[in-house]
Amino acid sequence: MLLLGIEPNTRWRTFAAEIAGLAKDLGVEFVVTLGALLADVPHTRPSPVTGSASDPDLVEELGLTSSRYEGPTGIVGILHDACRESGLPSASLWAAVPHYVSLAASPKAALALCERLAALLDTSVDLTDLERAADAYELQVSAAVAQDEETEAYVHELETRRDALGEELDVPSGDSLAAELTRFLKEHEERTRQDREDES
């Protein structure tokens, strides 16, 4: 069962409980959320994907990490908490997107998420269209980056850092995750305040 939706502005717990309840009613056995976050990663390399789960057995079985984050959260955190309370195993996958192209959709991140999800669920998915879109995305962003020497130098620095890490580290740092979450919450507050002002 696939669910695609805009994060609600209010009643997160009710929303999450409804989804967890619906999943249980439909016989869902495992919930996986997919998302993206801005990070210091180059567009010329595969998007790093990080995964976490709250259940220690699930962490071990799926080769994920245990979430030790404590602090503000978004709807994904609330949804996973609702799944836990409902006895539904769940995991979360996040792809890192270059922060210098934050306004453009990233087929590279979508491709990385689909590949990781397919591996997680031990299934195969035809990703031909996404692979073509990811190649086109890289060419377009590279062309735009080449027009600005400072950005081009910065991307080269990111590539060097990424290549030095190799396969050793394929996840954004906890600080990156926390910073992205903080940024999101501030933007959310500003949008909510603006909506209220517009309604007045």
C-alpha cells in the first residue's frame, strides 16, 4: 500500500493514529517511510541514504541504525511513534539532496531511495525511467554549476570529500539531520504564521 500526502499543519497525532489504524485494518505488516533532506553532498555522486528503525531486532535484521535522536520532530517521527504504539514494525529511509540545488526535484535521491527500499523488501523494481531522469538531472545541474566558479569549486570540494570517504560512510551526520529538521520546523512556523495573517 502506498501513501503519498502533504504533511498536515495540525493534529499530527490524530493523523498518524489514523494511518497506523488503517495500516493495521488492511493487514500491513511493515511500514517504511521515505524522505529527503538537504546535506553537503555533491550532485555528481549517488545520493547517500540513511535508514533507522526503533525496534532493535529490526535494526539488526535490516542493517539499519537505531535512532538516538531526541528533540523536535516532524510528522515522520510522530507516525513512527504511532506505529510503535500499534505494534507495527517500521523503518525510515532518508536520501541526502545537495543543498545548493534545493529548489529542484532530485530524481537521483528518488532513485537511491527506490534502490534501498527494493533491497530492504528483497524485491526488484524497474528503475529505468528514474535512472534516465537521474542522468539528465546530473547533466543539467553540472551545466548550471559550471557557470559559477565559486559553486564549481565548492562542488569539487564536496566530490573530493565524498571520494575520500568511499563506502565507509554513506549517511549524513546526526548534526546534518538535526540542522535540516530545525530548518524545516522554522519554515513550517513561518508558513503557519503567514497563513494565519493571510486569513485575518
